[in-house]
Amino acid sequence: MIERLSRIASHLHRFRLLLLLVALCALGVLGWRIPQVGSLERDGPAIAGLLVFFWALLLYAVAALFRSVPEKTGLGDGLISWLGSRLRRGLFWLLGLALCILVFAVVLLSYQLGRVMTL
């Protein structure tokens, strides 16, 4: 799982600044629309800005966190090196699991807000 996230992060790494710019623009749209609208549930641009903000931050997190996943080492490389690599890879695995849960939550949020936006 973390190797796949590392490959995705290596492709997304080029777009980190663009992702931050998109997130800031989406946050700007959301901040611009909030004072103008009494209820956000029927405001399409505000909902779209919120969703774009979440997706851009999620992709930025993948690009930033999983860029440098440690390589697998064997016992032939030394016990301390092997234990350190296993510990770091375990922490990256936990980060990957948390990221998968966040992706599921953002997909669910996107679906629910998309339903509200089209009604």
C-alpha cells in the first residue's frame, strides 16, 4: 500500500504548488460566498469551493507525506537498520491507513454534498 502511495506521490509532487493555489482559491470562493448567503445548503459555488478545497488538501497531503517512504531492508543490512526501517515503514503504513479513511470520508462527503447541491 505505501509503495503505491509513494508512486502516486512522486507523480503529484510536481503539482504541489498548483494544489496549494487551487486550495487557496477554493477557500477564497468559500469565504466570499459565506457572508452573501443565509444558508450554504443551496449555494452551489460555496459547496463546490468546499469540496475542491478538501480534495486539493488531500492530494497535497499525499504528495507531501509519501514522497520519501523508506526502502525495505533485510537483516543482512544490520539489526538496527532493519528495526529502524520497519518502524518507519510501520508509521507510514499507519499514515496510509489514516489517509484511506480520510479519502473514504471525503468521497462520502462529496456524494452527500453533491446530492444537496443538485436538489
